Amino acid sequence: MDANQFNIQYEHSLVRPLREVGFRVHGQSLSYAKNQTVLAMLRLQMKFSGLTQSTRFLLCIRHEFLRTLERHSATKFLTNPSEYPFKLPVSALSQETLNTWHYEPINLGPRNYDTLAFGELNDASAILAEMAENIINSGLAWMAYLSPAEALSQIKKHGESAYAEKGWIEDYEAFLKSIDATIS
């Protein structure tokens, strides 16, 4: 299958079902925001992806109040996976995974993606539909689980004191302190 055929199936089998439950489109990626939490399904083009006829997918979560790695407010949709504290391949999501999941410090280094070599397929619609279903069923549950307090706890417990993590911890603590001050 060529890139044009794949993109048609991508729109029909993955983008359309996600848009129906409230996801927004950002180029080739999508996001869903609720209660200051953003779930992003990033579609990442690799160098020479046209030649290799493949594409990568990664599911990420961040909170809207987190600053970027440059310590600026995020004013637009972020496409760099390093800007997201929480990252998983879509295929790694399941209800069982959600019961045992914990933060893994994958900041600027290599990470696991779902790579779809569409050039080797005649039809990718079943794979894409399964991804959409997994994002709707398990991705939204993962997003709901990661409240700011849980996110802070996960990074503190499992982090490695990386530059990005230090900024995220500062932002989570400041946010939670502001919530406590509002309640008091």
C-alpha cells in the first residue's frame, strides 16, 4: 500500500473514531483534553519514512500547566515526545497494563514506538481500528488515572532527577499548592 492509501485508511479507521469521542486533530497527531490533562496520540514521521513506507505512533500525557523543556508556557500543541512526562506505545496499553503501570523515565533518550510498516500491507484498517479502540478504552482510562497528584507521585517515586523531571516536579508542586491555597 502506498502512503496515500494508508492516509485514507488512517483518516477513516483511526482519526474519525477518535474525533467522534472528542479528540482534536493537529496535523497528523490528535489530542484529547479534560480537567487540565492532555492525552496526545503522536504520529511521528521518521527520516526517509516515504522511502521506508512506515510511520510511528506514541501515546503521551501531560498536564496543561506544565512548562515546556525551555521553561515557557505551552501555548500550542506540542509534537515533541520529550515534552510529555508519560509515554507509551499504543500497543502497550491494556487494562492489565494500567493495573501495573508506573512512570518510566524516558526523557530525551530512545523510546519504544508502535511502528507501522504500511508499505508491507495491503490493508491497514484493522490495525488502525484496533489502535483507536485501545486509545478510547485504555488511553482515556490512563489519562483519568493520572491526576496531577498521581503524576507528581509517580515522577518522584520512579524518576531519575533528570532536568525535565525537575521542572515537572516544580510545576506539579506549584499547581497543587495553588489548589490547596484555594481550598483553605
